Amino acid sequence: MKAEGTRFSATAYAADLMQRGDRSRAQDGRSAYPEEEGHSTLRTLTEEVRHMLAAPRGYSEEERRKYAEKLNRAVIGFPQERAEMLAVISDWIIRKRLQHVSLGGLPYATLAEALFAEVIGMNMLELVLRNREGLEEVQVVGTRIFEVRDGRAVPSPFRFQDAAQVERIQQNLVLFNNDRINPRKRWAEVILLDGSRVTMTGFGFTSRPTLTIRFYTVRRFDLDTLCRPEYRSIDEKVKELLLAVVRCRFNMVVIGPTNTGKTHLIKALIAAMPDEERIVTIETRYELMLARDFPEKNVVEYEADEEDAAHGPRQAFKLALRQSPQRICHAEIRDEDANIYVRACTRGHEGSITSVHVSALEDVPDAIADMCMLDGRGMNPMRLTRRIAEHVTQIGLEMRIVGGMRRLVRVGEFTWESGEIVVRDLVRYDEAEDTWTFPLPFTPKGSARIRRMDPETYERFREKGIVTA
């Protein structure tokens, strides 16, 4: 007989019937299979818990957003959120009166831990995430795991037993974001509020399922930080030159391979810009997070959707240009918006900054010109390239990994000489001497700009031979 006042639980009743069946089979002399039954029970309860966590009741839109953020952070290893989710699962078990459910021979101390491991836990990645010190990125390809620290990927001592375990983690992440990854859509991307990013691909889009977790690790960006011994991306002399570039509103472009610190450098340069200046950022995914990191700055941030013409990069640029921007920060120039960015930089929005995927600074103007030509307009290629070199990419900055450290290895001034692009090396990093040199001064045109906009710095630079007299 059930005690008066107790509520009926279908799950508990089913588990009770299962246990009675086990006892009956044992009495009949047949073998009960506690481990197999434990797996079956766990699978059933796992689906219930997954549904319960993915579809909370009575939440407002803002509460749902915060709740999904908490779930995401729990899945990718943030301790506080993981503890909170374990408590939620424990409360659910108590409310469902499931404390008595047997797990057979499964290796969990409690049912709550077992369900947490299935719904929130990350299998082998749990072992990787125990050592978060200096961990910048986790890369999973099939069953293999790579750990990125200091910009270098090294094979992890841990690996998944099979690709299905990776797919389960993918399904957990997309479920908590109202997204999907299946045969019709074989990829998904999750961006957390703190800037951490999770990118996933499935069978059919890549030969093996992949999972890349890029953690947001640094909150304070400025040029002084990049001078510190633990970073040493630049030195004090280079910092002084970069500050002059920012004050004199040269348009800048940053290049370099993945994980070389391009975003760190862009943020440090933005930190040096006056807070009252209107800065507009245009990205396909929020990554710079300027309003979060620089709450006092006058920033408008656009997240453009490349698949939605009404909210794509082109429309974002059109609106941005009507919001009185003084500088435009474009995360990366792509084919669709190259023309608009070029027009913005040549129509009064000086001091803007972007990045381009090329192997050398000399290739930047041609690469942007090629993107501009893709829209089919009848333009003179040479004239367009010259215009880009002189007005859009006035100063180029190249980042690379050297000796395990992120370094600004080159600062160049773009010029157009005898029908060709020339990059004058203002700064070069000497790997053998582990120091930065200043091979050439600014061009007369660049020097005149510094003299007009920052006379004090011009005088200091003139004494050091960094500008032409």
C-alpha cells in the first residue's frame, strides 16, 4: 500500500517493476543482469533529465537565455555552474523519489553523479579540463584530443573510446541552445557570454566529428600588458610607435596565423583610443566583446548574419555609417563587405582597424582588391589596389609565434611606388637577438601626418630617426 499523501511517479514505478523482475528471475534460478539493467535504467532517466534541463518551465526570455548560458558553461567545464547543475539534478531525483534506483555495476557513487556524467559531463574531456591552467583551446578530431597552450597544439594523453562519445557531447551542447546537428545540418556553433566559443562539425560535413572549444582567458587588454614579461609581444619602444599610430588615426590591418594573438593586439590598440570616440564593430560572431571589456567606451557592436540579407554585413555597414562612427573595427574582411569597408576608410573614418588572412603584408592590398572585384563592378584593378594601399591599409601589423611566445614581428607602412606596392619596415623583430629593430623611418607623407596630428611625438621620433625631417 502507498502511504497517504505520496505522489505517484511513473519512473519510480517502472524502476520498481524492473527490480521486482530481477528478484523474480533470480528466484527462478535464472541470472539477473544488474549491469545491463543499470545501463537501461540510466539511458531512460538520462533522456528525462536532458528534457527537463533543456525545457525549463515558467522562465521569461531573459531567464531562459541566462539559464542556457549556465548549462553551456557547465558542459564545457566551469566549476561553479557544474556544481549548480549537479544540485538541480539531485533535487529532481528527490522530487521523483528515485533515490532507490539501482545502477547495477555502473561506476558511479550516486544516481545524480551518473546522470550528471551523461547529460552534463564531457567524458574524457573531464580529465583534460582538470588542468585549466594556461589552457586556451581544446581540439577534438574523431577520437583524438589536442590541447592548445601558448598558441601550440600538442596531443593529449587522453582520447575518446569511440566517436559516438563526441557526438553525445555535441548533442548536449546544441540541445541547450535550441540548435541542432543532424544529417540536414551538420555543424553548430555556440558562443558564451564570456567569449568562449564552441564549434562542432558532424559526419558528412567533415570525415570525422570535430569539437573545438576556444576559451576566453584574458579580460584586460592594453599595450602595457603586452609589454609585460609574461607576454612580451612588444617592448616599450614599439608601444610608443603604436600609440602614435593610434593617435594619428592611421588605418591599420593585422595579419597572422590562428592563435597568434591578433585579437589581443586589436583590443590593445582599441584600448588606446579615446573613450569618447564612437567605435563601431561588425562581426559575424561576437568575439571582440568591446562593450564588456571597455564599458566606458562609446561602442556600437553589430553581429551580422551572412545568411540573412536584412541583417548581413552589407546592411550592418550601411547602418553603421549612419551612426556617426569615428573608427570602424571590422573583425575580418570578407568577400561580401570588402567594397563597403574600403569606401568607409576612404570617406573620413580614419583610424579604423581590420584583419585579413594572408601570408605576408605585401599581399594585403591585392587580397582586398580581389575581394572588391568579386561583386562584378567595372573597376580598374591597379587603381583600386593603389587606393587600398594608400588609404585603407596604411599601417600593417604581423603577429606570429616565436619561441613559444606571441610576437608582433613586423610593423610596415604601405606605399605605392612606380606602380607597385611597397611595404616599408618600420619595426622588425630580430629572433636571434630577441629584440625589436627600427630599420626605416616613416615616409615623408606618414611623417607629415604625425607632425600635424601629434607634434610632441614627432619631435621625439625625429631625434630617434623614426620619422623623416
